[in-house]
Amino acid sequence: MTDSERPFAPRPSDKDAIVSAPFGGGRNVLAAVNKYPGTHHRAWNGALIEEVSAFRLDVEQLYDVHVLLSRTDSGVTLDVRNDAVASTTGYTSSRVPEIKIHNDFRFPDGEGAALDQRVLVSPNTPTLLIDNRARFEDARGHSLFTLASLGMDDIRTGNDVEEAARRHVSGYDFIIAHDGNRYLAIAQRNPETGQTTFDGQRIGLQGVESGPDRSAWQDLYVDGTGTLTETTEKEGKVDAAIGLHAGRETDVRWTTGIGFGKSEREAIDNVRWTLDAGYERERATFEAVWEAWYANLSLSPPADATARELYELSVTSIKCAQDRLGGIIAGAFKPEQFSYRYIWPRDLVIMIQALSSIGAMPEARRALDWLDHVQIDSHTTDKRDIDRYGTWWQNYYADGSDHWQELQLDQVGGPIYAHWLLYEETGDNALLEAHYPMSRRAADFLLSWDQDGFPKRHQDPWEEIWGHTTEGSAAAIAGLRSMAELASAAGDDAYAKRCRERAATWASNFREYCFEEDGLLGAHYVTASDPEYPDWPPADRRPDGAVFMAYWPWNVVAADDETMVSTVEHATDTAWRAKRTPCLGRYPGDDYTPTGVDEDGGWPICEAYADMVRWQSGRDTDAVSDYVHHHAPEWVTSANLLPERVDGAGRPRWNANLLWSQATYVLLAESMRRGEPYGMAPGR
């Protein structure tokens, strides 16, 4: 068996849907659902739960949760991912993110079967709850198995070793697993018979193909005959399978619960209480708390039903992805061999902008508070020997410890802008005072980062080029202008003047550094001038989708300025955009793709910023409306979440639930309702 066939093998992954709870213990849990075929697995057609995290949204507890259907007479066993002939994934509603999964099967002799699942997170306790219903065409006898590839994978250390054992407590059978710090408990209940025990279980070691330690996957699916060779405990990188005999029943329902805790007892109690309550009762509470959260927002959804659903799902997904400490992960997916379950300050700033636009101030303020807590507030030098006091690292683990470390100015000016925006929206002097030291430290760094009247070189927003970047330099100007407004409000007029003057100088030199008269496609803004390393096409000659942020939200170049108009006119060139759908790419020749080579396609966030320029410059007054109502709804995953990237025909190339994509959709809809861009940084 190859690594690609094993359920636990590290690999790129797409994600079509995510689920969490808005309040209570359930907000500590995030689960994703992947509908195959994905970019790398065209032979698979199933849909299953993958990469479940708890307590920190960047630390997985489970790689995936499989359901397998077995025929009693033949022992033939079908897996939900590998053997389903078709599948669908979607949400119950755009405001209540209960995920619905359907998988169809066909046994070798032609018998059909179907598996329907509903997935939610208990709002009361950190427990993932799965309602399962299996239906068979005849009564020859079947068994059902749930198999979990346990991860407890701390992405910081790569350690995913744990212990697992079977326990029987209070009438329930449990599989208990822990790594010394985190615990989970898996149990199941048949609501019709009341059965809470397993019809067999196996705990094995992932990747072991023979002997007493062979994996549960190997035992049940690869070697097995529809039965489990029972074991009760193992230590290492484990997987576990539990059984439920259906007999001759052709319509079987059961509920699987996976509870999380800081101790074995806590994990057991969390799942047992939830299973005792039952799925329908938990679902009613889940719906009520989500509707209660929505009731406190000031939404402006589009009237069109499709656009309204996409708008509300975007809002819902941002809430799902906010870690309990306040940061919001970039996305719950792995486009390559690394995860997007990190927090980028720049992405978080745009999510704060979106949350502010809908009146989700508690969430926006928690995110701003997270930025304040992780700011570098000591004199620390990076690998370039830059004193990073007052800045932010490139991205972070959810607990606030640093991951990548390069200097990006949109991740210095951006947090100041976010502070200003929330103060502008609330008028709350306590908020001004609470984060003033944070913004002042960041502004001090920006003031020091001057060379000949322009920001010194830094990394571009795509994390590939070191130079005088167009988007990053615009963000630095916006940061100083935002600081000037905050300083004036705080009575620090001298500092406000200093910030305004430096911002004005940088803005006066913006065209000289960032605009190329003889660029790759003509006269347009480029990724970065004076790049440190060569790239192709050269960063100082190619147009770039991020440059439109110099208009919105950074407000440095007017939408109708000749330089911005000239740039957006080139955004129809098929070298820069998808050929069969109006979606702009990052830049011509971009090879950050699933295959690692340049592919026809685009990025919804780039198209969003370009369309804002088209709308406000008068080049296309319907551009934003078309994006919201017609274009974006064609680019979504099977569960209607916007991806990071689409192919040339507009199909998600990575089914990434990219939260930046969700945020820009909300912001475009809110701007359209207002008749002007929401969240423009202060002008000159």
C-alpha cells in the first residue's frame, strides 16, 4: 500500500467546509470536511471529516474520521473516502454551520448503500458530534465501523505520539487517547436501541502493516474480512477503529461523539453528557446560539438569495475560525506540506475590517487585543539584523509564539490602521487608550524605517520578494496616517504632525518607486522595486494584484489616478487573469500552484481589490455588483466557501476556506450597500 492510500499520510489537502460553535466550550473545537476528488486525489470520490483541532485551532487532534461499511456474508469492506462512488457536502443553513455529508456506495455484486452524516460542535462542551445514518438495499447483513487516525499533532514540534486505550465508564465504551497534555474520548450511541458499547475495537500503530501492532486501517480495510482483531491499548502514533453490528437492518442510525479535555475524566464527561443529551437536542442548542450571535450583528446582506448565502457563510466562517485567544487562522487547509492554521497579522487586519463592517465588535476587539499581545515589545533582532521592536513577526501560532519572521510593512502599518478603524467606528476612548502604546511602538518603527524619503526594503505580501513593495509601502503610509489620527485624538499633536509629514513624503515618492512606465504589460504598478533576488517575471516589471490595495483600504493612490487606471486596464490581460472566468491572479507567471508551475487561474482576493478600483474609478460601475452576485458564486467549494485560488474555468484549485477571501466578500457587499468603499484609511 502506498503512502497516498493511507488515511494518515501527510499530504496536501483541500477543505470544503468548516464547523465550530460561537460560544461556550464548543468554540474551542474546529473541524473540517473534505469532499474528494481533490487536487491530488482524482481517484477518490468520498467526503469525510478531517483535521479536527481543539483548544488551539492550530493543533490537530485527529487527522481524519472514516466510516467503513462491511458485508457480513463476504467481508467486503468499503471506505467512505476511497470507495464512495459519489458524494456531496453542504451546510444546513448559512447562519447555522451544521455540515451535511452524503456518500453513495456500490458493493461488488451491485448492492447499493448510502451514508448520510450531520456534523456539529456542541456549544456546551468541546465535543464533536456526528449523526450517522446508513441505508442498504437489502438485508444480507452489515457491520459499520468508525476509524479515527489520531494525530494530536503539535505543528510546532511535529510530535504526534500518544497513548490510546479502551475504557468502560458509566455504561459507555470509550477509546481514550492522550499525549500527556491533551485528551480525547471517542464513544458512540445507537439512539434506537440505546447501545453504548462497541461491537469490537482495535487500536493499532499507524503505518504498521503486519504483526500485533498493525494499524486498525490495515487490519480492517487492507487485510480484513469485515471484522476487527481486538486490541485494547497501544502507545505511539495510533489509530483506532470501533464497530457496530447492523445485522439485517437496512436503515441504521447511530451517533458518534468525540470529546476533548485537559484530563481523561473531562474528555469522557464531555462526550458522555453530549451523547446522553442526543443529537437533536444538541442541534437545537447549536442553532439557537448561532442565531443569537447573528442577532447582535448589523448585517447588510445582498437581496439575491445566492449572494446572501455566500455573504452569511463568509461571516459564519470567520467566526468559526477565531481561536479562543482572539486570533483568526488564515484557513483550515494545507495547500502543500504546510498548514494555513497560522495567524498572519495582515490577514487578521482585513478580518478586523470585515468584522467591523458588520458590527461584530466583540470579535474585532478580541482580534485587536490579540495583535496587541503578540507585538514585539523588546529589542529583538531578526536574521537580517533588524531590530524588530514595535513590529510583528510574519505569522504566528495561535498561542502567539512566532513562526515565520520576515518583515512585512503591511503587518506593521496594518495593526495601527485596525486600531484607528475600530476607534473611528466606536468612539471609545478606552479602546484608544488601551492600544495606544501598541500603535505608537509600531509607528515609531515605521518612522525609523526611512531611506531617502521612502520606506526601506521589506518583504512583499506574497512572501517571495524583498524590495520596495507597492502594497507594503502603501500600508506603511496608511499606518502613519492612522497613527496621526490616533495621536490627535490623544492630544499628542506634535507626534501626529511628525507622522503626517513622513507619510506625505513617502506618498510624494510613491510613483517613482512603485510605478513602471515600461512594465511587462505596459505602464503599471509592480510588485517591488529594487528586488533582492531575481524572479521571473522580474518583480520590478510585473503587475501585481496586491497593488490595488494602495487604493483600498490603504487610500494612498486614488482609484481614478492615471497610474491606477492604467494598471487596472491591464487586469484584463489573460497573462494576468484566468482565461475563462473574470478572476485576476497575483501576477503573470505565478507558480504558487498545486503543481508548482504556472497555471491558468486567479485569486478571488486579487479580483476583489481590482473590482473596487474599477467601480470607484468609473471604469466599470458594475464591477463590485458583478463580483458579489455573479462571479464569486461560481468560484466556491461544494459547501459554498470561497477558496484561495481558482483554475482557468473558475473551479477551486485549492478548496481552501481562505478567510481573507471570505472577508473581502463581506467587505464588497457592505461597500456596495453603502455606495462607497468601507474602511478607507485616512487620507493625506
